[in-house]
Amino acid sequence: MKRQIPKPAEIFELMKFKKFELDGRKRRLDAALTIEDLRKIAKRRTPAAAFDYTDGAAEGEISMQRSMQAFEDIEFHPAILNDVSHVDTTTQILGGSSAMPFGIAPTGFTRLMQTEGEIAGASAAGAAGIPFTLSTLGTTSIENVRAANPYGRNWFQLYVMREREISYGLVERAAAAGFDTLFFTVDTPVGGARLRDSRNGFSIPPQLTPQVVLNAIPRPWWWWDFLTTEKLEFASLSETGGTVGELINSAMDPTIDFDDLATIREMWPGRFAVKGVQTLADAKKLADLGVDAIVLSNHGGRQLDRAPVPFELLPEVVREVGDDIEIMLDTGIRNGADIVASLALGADFTLIGRAYLYGLMAGGRQGVDRTIAILREQIERTMKLLQVSTIAELEPRHVTQLKRFSRDDRQAIDEVERDLG
């Protein structure tokens, strides 16, 4: 090959530098290409106790890990030669429209993650055209969430408290504020054993123990935000103090039953969903009762460890009750491809919790916007590569759930072991 001395003009043409972004928050968020990237930023910027409250789960965190692994253990089957120059991600759920097939799940104590809290989540959801769900244990009032998202879809997640009048009052306030859907949560008779919180001495509000102070030294911005903004207010708790588990156990009532469900349902004028369904039998019972929707959820792995994985439970629930009730799913979603796979297997909608909070911790409202943008890009790209142009075109044929060790395998092994004596 003939060689030549490079011409200066050609070298200078290659030396094109990207303009330096002076806004540090925008710079770090633009560099985040995945939810895991946002998680790493969040971990650097948030004290360990607050980060671990979000990032952790119950006991050995087996349910959480299995739920994420289930999404990794899928195989897509793309079609070919379809026009996907444009894809439409809009969908209908619970009597209304959503610009994308996911919404923001209810999360507790959200302003502890970053002081913009639910206001950032609700306003970002409204701008993106997706629903936002406020938790009973949220740190922003029902009315202020409505003010932050006046034209978008707001949903309210309800815990039934020991003092029933508190719960009834919240239902009435959410209805008066125009929230269109109530999530009746059924998986929290008591708090799960969240060991990271116990080991960190995490309490509400945070206590300035030597361990907390030491961890906060390299993160002064978090403490500045926390100490110079308005005092935390909870939607349902008149007083705070103690670990998260202690607060939940003091407020929740392990005696709640189907009579409570019927009472709340009668009070609520809008759409009614039950969150925390983990068996086919319960899904069938709720379908027979005529509720509008169920959320297959193990509470992000934060309650009963080794609970069923919602994504693995999804196909049989869809097969049995999918024509009778809307089916939503959460837990383990870290990628838009996870959402696409869920829809292909029959879910009507999905919810994101930790993914939203990682964005919030990484950059407040802008970080939540970045979470939504990342998932939107991943959903659109996955749909195009599968060569489907609408949500309705996604079908089970597009996805195979690969099994590392299925229930059928376990039963076969048990039978062999019995035969061998």
C-alpha cells in the first residue's frame, strides 16, 4: 500500500471536539445510556442508608435477583421484512391512554431519595404522557401531586391502616383530587425483613449517627438539600420515628380481608386495581369479583423473599383470566426490552419503581426525565428490531422464556429420586 505524509488540513478535519457541557447535572445524565448507568450515578451521590433503602430488598434479596434474572433469561424472535419506519408505543389502560406501556409505580419515603421526590415523578410522568402513582407512604400530599400533574393521569396506592378512618380519608381525598385509579395493596400485612436498612440503622427521619455522618461527608449536596428544604410530610402517618419496618408494622393491619376490599371498592368512584397478586388462584378470584385490574407483583422483592417471580407467573394468569381483567406487572424491570417482553406475553401494562428512583437520585426531575427517555428509546428500538409497529402486534411468538431450572424440571428430578429410593 502506498503511504503518504498526512496533510495538516486532513488532521484538523478529524479533530472535531464536542462542545463541553457546563451544566454538571446535564453532563452526567446525558452520559447515562442505561438504567444501570443511572443506578451507578445514584449510588455515588446518595448516602448509603437512603440508597440501600431503594436498592435493597428483603432478607437474602433472592426474589429481587430472580425477578431481574427472569428478564435476562428470555429469547426474542424477530419477524422480517415489515415496515417499522414508525412505531406507535401508545396503549390503553384502565379506561385511558398512556403514551408508553409503562407508568411510575408507588414508592414510599420518596423525598428521602432526593428532595424533589414525588413532584419530580409526577411532573415528569405528566410531560411524558404516562401515569404516576402516589403511595400511601409518599412524602408529598395528594393535592400537591395533583398540582404538579394537573392534566395527566394520577393513580393512588392504598394501604389499609389499623385506623381505618385514615385509609377512608385518603380514599376520599384522592377521589376529590381527580385521581382516576386506586391500587388496593394486598401484600403488606407486615413489613418485610429489609436487612440492609437494619444494618445501616436507617430510620425515618434519618438520624445523625456517627455512621451516617461518616457516610455523608463525601455527599454534602444531599444533606444540604435535605436540611434546607421543607420538612418531610407523609400522606398517612401523623408521626415518624424508627426504622421503616417499625413504621410499617405500627401502621399496617394484618387482619385486612376481602370485606375491607369490598368496603374500599364501594367507596371509590374510579377504576379499581388490586396490587400484589402472586398466585393464579387469587388472580381468578379477583377476576370473578369483577375488579378492573390486577398487578402481578412481589413488591419488588421487599416483602416475602423467595416469592413468585411476576414475569414467570404472567403467561398462566393471562391464559386463565386475560380476557376478563386487565393485567399489569412490576418488579425487576431495568430495560425497555423487559417491558416489550411483558407485553408480548400478555401483560396490558407495566410499572417501574427502582428505575424511576435511580433517575431521581441521579438528577432530580431531569433524572426522572432521563429514565423515561432511556426506556422509551429501548422500547422503540426493541419493537423495530422485532419488526412490529404497534403494541397490539406483540404476541407470545415473539418471546421464549428460557428456564434455568423450571418447576417441570424439579418435578421430574423429584420423581427420579423417588424411583431410586
